[in-house]
Amino acid sequence: MEPTDLSPGDIQRLTGASRKALRLYEARGLLTRPARTHTGLRRYARCTIEEVRFIRAAIAAGLRLDDLKPALEA
């Protein structure tokens, strides 16, 4: 399993996606579910960076979030 060493702030800084957007993508099942610390804080794997970049590129191309889940599952 990939190390989970990135905070939501790290993902935000690396992708431009807000923390609110990350929570939305997670709730919609578009992101790999992050690990949680013993205090409940989210810790993301490095693969999340590419997932978020793909989601943001698809949105920029005019796709809706509802259209993305089938594409990500394929």
C-alpha cells in the first residue's frame, strides 16, 4: 500500500483544489478514500495528486462530476 503522508493542505497546494472540493470528490466516490490519523485527520496517498488533477481537467473540459464516476471506474 502506498504511504499516506499528504495532508489536505498539501493536496491543495499541489493541485489547486480546495479542501472543500477534496471532501466533495471523496463524498462522490471520485477519490481513493484517505487514511485517517488516530485523531481523525485525513492523510492522502500520493496517487491522490493525479486523481485530483484528472478530475479538475475533466471539469475544465466540461464534464460534470456525475459523469466522472463511470469513467474513473473503467
